[in-house]
Amino acid sequence: MNASNQAMSLDVVIVGAGFAGLYQLYRARKAGLTARVIEAGEGVGGTWYWNRYPGARCDVESLDYSFSFDKELEQEWTWSERYATQPEILRYIQHVAERFDLARDIQFRTRVTRAVFDERRKRWTVGTDAGESFDAQFCVLATGCLSIAQAPDFKGLPSFAGKWYHSADWPKEGVDFTGKRVGVIGTGSSGVQMIPLIAEQAGQLTVFQRTANFSVPAQNESLDEEAVRHAKAHYGERRACARESSNGLYLEANDKSALEVSEDERLREFEFRWKGAGGGFRMLRAFNDLLLNETANAYAADFVRSKIRAIVRDPKVAELLCPKKDLRFGTKRLCVDSGYYETFNRPNVTLVDVKAAPIEEVTPRGLRTTEGEHDLDVLVFATGFDAMTGALRAIDIRGIGGQSLRERWTHGPRTYLGISCAGFPNMFIIAGPGSPSVLSNVVHSIEEHVDWVTRLIQHARKRSADRIEAEAEAENDWVHHVNEVADRTLYPRGNSWYVGANIPGKPRVFMPYVGGVPAYRKILKEVAESGYRGLVFS
């Protein structure tokens, strides 16, 4: 199709071919809807297609970070590790696409640039960077929460004589760091995962850290045949248990307050979570009030700092790696690592505090801070994403009266249920701001949203309605509820990408819904059973 051709007419156009886009395509087909997925990459995978940096792996256990909609799929796929690597997750997504013959309705190497709602026709016109147009009654944005990278913006970068890379746009062929002087900027999840592996190759690794974050050991391990066999035999129970947990994860939770136990019991529980219970996000479930009570949170934070000081041999480096007192444990995305702190004991690894000595510019030879120049052959930017809203704002979306979603969200994202936006009929967001999304097992949240949106479309068709729109009052009430629930926790006090703090000029708004997966699912169910209150059909 070229720019002069008539637009392809569809029931649903879906933007993005990650977990969300693939499942939405599958469900649309099952519902008898014609659908097309538009994907910028050369293949399926979404964030797992783009993020190929060394050490990239999921921080949710593999057995849970997978689709539950097809029991045969659950049984036929076998994960090799507790926390799967990016290549394994990508192979899984490719397997899903092949198994259900999804690729025939996906257009790759095509970026959506514009989506405009025609009020007279009650349809969306979706335009691409190739000049193509798609005409659809419904537009589903499955663009992902972590898909628009924060581009490096350093003075002098074009002058750098060496090579530079970004974690979210890694070369497919990989990068050989052998014997090189490497600088890594950023110590969030991507940096924490890649730094230990780069250190094993590099001649010299310099880590430039602005803010120390909390990281806990993954305690990753291979899944033996018996563990896999047991999990598959009890998958239904595992999924049901996870759906009733606050974050949709199959993790053992302690329902006690950190304040009601003795110091010895508290330390034993933290130690159990750090090591004995398998590491990872289990640390956040050590007590029921770690993200609600300042004192309880401080106990957890102090415990992790004590671990950092015990692991890192140089006391000065250890203190630099310890998060400051103003960062509450878990209020920034908790990092899950394999040997991160141990890496700073290596003789070829140096830590530079760029809060104390800010980066001034990139030079032809390397990088200069206020305290001097660092000679480097390679620069690696692990600077994260414009999370939650970046991919949506990257598209020029126009609703009723030509209003721009970018302008509507000037002071932060506004949605009803994290799915629909007032003034933008027939447009739905999967795992969008105002839903549990990144605070949950996002694959579970994706399935929940896609199923709900598909049933909503079917309901509208039964009513012969060709337009569905969120009421402005319902949207206002939901935004208020999301903020109200968040303010009961410590989450908004963290300078995290949850509030957009990593993007200069981005409004500070806590974007996910922290009410928990069961509570959110109950709300979705009640809205549907009430005839979809808060939505107008016409």
C-alpha cells in the first residue's frame, strides 16, 4: 500500500506487537473482528525486541511472565531459568506469534505517527511514517509502558571518537568490550543488569552514578525438570493465587507489620527474603506495611544498606552505592540483580559520583566531569525511558474537535480506568496510566485489559452502538481515586519514573494504580456488570 492508495478498512487497528498487541490481535480475531497490528520493529516482541543489552532479563519469574489464556500453550513451553533472559522471552513471544498465525495480520517496520478521529464517520484514521493510512472503527494502543528511550542529551556527544550505545537500541550482533575502556551512565535496572557482564569483558569499566538505587539479589537459578513438571501440573492454582495477590505475582507474602515483631524476627524475615526465599520482589512482601509506613520502610532500607556495606569491600564505594535516606525502599522500581554489588570489588571497576561531580560534556577522548576527564573507548547509556506516557505522546493523537492528547495531558495523563480517555471515542489503551500495569505482573494486566476491551466492543455491537466514549466526570473521578490511593502510600515520595522524575519538564504525577490487582479487577467487573457505567454509547 502506498500513500495514494485508499486506506485499509478495519474494525480494529492495533499499535504495537508486544505482549499486548499480540493478545489483542488474537482476541479480536476470536471475536470476529478484522484487525491489523502496526509495529515499528522488524519483528514481534515490543520492549523485548529492542532491549538486547547484555544481561537483559525479566524481573518477574518466567513461570508467571507468560500468557495464561491457552492451557496447551502453558504446557508446551518450558522455561529454562527462574528469571528468563531477553533472548528466551523473545523466543517465547515469537513462538506465540507462530503458534496462532498472528504475523499475517502484522505490518512490521512501520511507525504510527498520527491518529485522528472523524466525528462524522465515527472512525479513526491512523497514519504511518511511510505515508500509509488505516481506517478503523476502533484504535487500540498497545504501545507499552517502557518503549520510548530517554535519548542521551550530553554536550559534545557528536565529537566522541569512540562508539556509543543505548540500552534500548542495542545492536543485534552485540558489542565486544574486550580490553576496552568503557563508561556506563545510569544505574537503574538496565545498568544494574549490564554492569556485571560488561565488567567481565572490559579492560576498565567506569560507572557514572547520579543516584544510588536499591537492588536485591535475584537468586536466579536453572529450572530443573521436577520444578517445571510441578509448576505445569499446578499452573491453574498458581495463576489463581497470583491473581489474588496485590501485584499479580505468585509470591509468598507475610501479612504481619514490621512494627509488631521483635528486631530478631524482623531481621530473620529480611534475611529469608534476601536469600532463603529466592530473592527478587519477595523483599517487598517481607511485611505488609513496607510501602505504607515510614518506620517499617526504614527497617527494610537499613537492612539492604547493611548488605551493601558487607558486600562491597571499599567503605567509600559502599557508601556511594547506599541509597540516601530520602529514598524510601521500593518507591523507585526495585532493581533485581545478579552480582551487581560484588562487581565493585573488581580491580577494573571504578565508581564515579556524578551528583558530587556532574558531567560537563562528552569529549573526543571520553567524558569530562567537574573533577576531571575520563578517557574512554566506549560509552553506554542506560538512561531509561519516558515511561507510561512516552509512546502515547510520541503519536499525534487527535480526538473530538481536533483536540490533541499531548495537550490534554500537559499536566499529566488522564484516563478512565487506565483504558479510555474522555474526548477520544473508540480509543483504548492497554495497561495504560491509571491502571496497575508496571506495579503488577504486566502480562496478567494485559490479559485483563484486552479481555475487558474486547467484551466492551462486543457489547457495543450488540447495542448497535458505533461510538464508545468515557464521560468526563467518570474520568475526573478515576484520576482523583488513583491519586487518593497513591497518597496513602510512600510511592509518590520517590523520585522515580513512576512520577516522571527522570524526564526533565515532565509533570510530576504518580501514574500507575496502586490499589492492587484484585481491587482493580473487581472495579472492572463492577463497571461491566453495571452496563459499563462511566462510558457513553451512541
